[in-house]
Amino acid sequence: MKDLVALVPDKNVKFGIEGLFSRFKSLSIKPISYDVFVHPQHDPGIFHGAADFLRAYSNEYSYSLVFLDYEGSGQETIPPDEIAKKIKVKIERSGWLNRVEIIVFIPEFEVWM
């Protein structure tokens, strides 16, 4: 079983997250085994379909992280913390109870890089 699966909205976020995870020494953490997947429907797909996407991986990874940009998610009328809660509830019900966290980027991830 691998340590972590991450679901991201696009390849830019994928490369950024992979870069972060590869810096385990700088982060003062042990090396982790992980995979990062890009959702084919980007930010809206993560909001609507992250639970379905990750369901198949619940027995292959110990934990999951889900990332999406607030702007472009199609849910900009909902506060970011509520978006995260809605996604988390669905994913936990799909087999990830107490093993998932959601990160909503404001501003979008590319601005942070």
C-alpha cells in the first residue's frame, strides 16, 4: 500500500505538488510513496466527481489529498470552506473515512508558484 494519492485539476498543479512531495528533507518528513492524478474534467470535475474517481483507490493508498482552485470550480457562490466540506463528505462516504483532506486554492495555484 502506498502512502498517499493526490487528485489535482491540471498538470500545473500536478508538477507543483510532485515538486513539493519530492522535497521531504526540506519539509522534515520521511520519504513518502505517492501518486498524483489529474482529473480529466479539471476543477469542476473534482467538485462533482472526486469521490467516484478516488473510490477505486481506497484500498491502495493510506491517505488522499484533493486540490482544486476556487476560481474555475463552478462553485464560486459557495464559501471555499463549504466547498471543501461538501467534497470531503462525499469522499469519506466512498471509503476514505478519516483519510482525506481537501485544499481549495485562493487565488488559484499558479499564482502561488
